[in-house]
Amino acid sequence: MEPVIQVNNLRKAFREGRAVIWAVNGVSLDIYPGEAVGLVGESGCGKTTTARCVLRLLEPTEGRVLFQGADITRWGGRKLREQRRHFQMVFQDPNTSLNPRFTVRRTLAEPLRLHGLAQTQREMEERLHETMLRVNLEPRLLERYPHQLSGGQKQRVGIARAIITNPRFVALDEPTSSLDMSIRIQILSLLQRLQSEMNMAYLFISHDLSAVRFLCGRVFVMYLGRVVEAGPADEIFDHPAHPYTQALLSAIPIPDPKLRRQRIILEGEPPSLFNLPPGCGFYDRCKVRKASCRDNLPPFRDLGNGHFVACFE
């Protein structure tokens, strides 16, 4: 089976005066039809920048992104606009991603008009009503503005806008972080159902690791712009191999109050992106570091079962 998305050695640099910051530094991953892949890590590790580069919302500095085998990093503006209906994004905060001057109807109708997916007004109405019901919203809400909706309703509108073009791939950037816990569960269940019904591939970015485990079959862990561990979700959560992954997972609450998990507290701060070490970026915070880790970048090691880790240990 051919991947929907293939990312090969993706790099993204930002300039601050004469300095160069590598926000994404050599990320490679693939996502298959109907698969949800999680991307996790601390704030500032490059997760959102990776997703935006994959969708060409930001221009990659180096590397390739293939959509169904075609290199989209080589597409010009017209070709990219024509094909954008096939890969969409759900943004973190619907309060800023929805235009406050647009009704829900106009927000959802815009991509249909842009891509010529509704030839008649009747076809437009049918598509709008079908999509609203698909995300569990009453079609009567089409005439409302964002400020007249609850947080959960606004996020459902954001999801509806992404899926109304029947995309093959959707990047989800912290889609539940601004919602109450009860609404988060509803949105995650909705995303899971839509994925099954429409056979979409997801790149799911989240700090909520329990949500990642619920939705995703594979997980990639990022630190300072690099992937440090990757594999099936059960392998990552049950047998984390990288010291950074172990620290991340130790923070997940256990629902049983009688049980306690030993929390791993990382010492120090990540190194400055202006002055990254030549070797492992986790060196200064790692309790199992060796002298060789300071100057040598650890390669990916295959631990079996599709589980890989960038660590010498």
C-alpha cells in the first residue's frame, strides 16, 4: 500500500538577524490511508511547524513531501491550489481560525466554491447539510456567526470545513486543547468515526498523551526539531526507549488513585536553538548520557516491531 503522505528529511529554518534556527531538522515519516499518526513533544519542539510544512502552509527549507507519490514541494501556486482540497488542517483555536465576519454557511461554502465541488445551489445546500450532520451539528446553525457558538460547536465547524472537500489527509493541530474535558471526549470520538467513515489519514499533534493513545496507531516523539523515537502506539507507551519519551509518559495521570507512577523530573532546560550541540540535543538533561553523546548524533536503532529510537543506550 502506498502512503498518502511521505516526508523525507524535512528541514525548516528561520532567520533571526544573522542567526539561523532549525525548527525542524531532518524529520522523516510516512502516513498510510486510514491511519492516524501522533506527533508529540514539548512546546517549541517543531510539531506544528512540521505539520505546516507538510501542508505547504510554510515553505520547507530542505527535504521533500510526497502526496500519493507526487512531490508537492515542487508544485507551483496554481497546482497547489487545485490539489489543496485533498489535504487539509484543523487548527488549535477555533476562536482565531474562524473568520468572525463569516456565518457558518459562508465558512463551509467557501472551499466548495473555490474547488468547484458544488455545481448548483441545490447541490451546495445538500453538501452543507450533510457535512453539518456528519459533525453532529444542526443545519440551523449555518446562519450563525462564530461568537454565537459554543467552543465545542466552533471546533466542529473547523472540522467540518476541513472535511467538506473529502480530503485524503488531515493534520490536526491540538484540536481539543481549548475544550472542556467532556467536549474533548466527544471531539475525539467524532474524529475517530470520521476517519473510519471517510478513510482519511491523520497527523495528530497533541500534548494530551491519553488522546494520542486513544486515536493513533503509531507515534513519533520530537525533541528540538528531531524525531527521537517512533513506533506503534502500544510499543511507545508500554516500552518507551528514549529517556525523553520516558519522562514525557511519566507525567500521564493514572485513573486509579491507589496507584502511583514515579514521575521523572527533567533537570535543566533544553539548549538554545541558536546554539545546538553537535551531538544529542538531550545530552544536558539525560541521566544515562555518555561522553560520546555530546559530540555524536545518535542514529535510529531498530528495536523490532517497527519501534525505532535515536539513542546510544
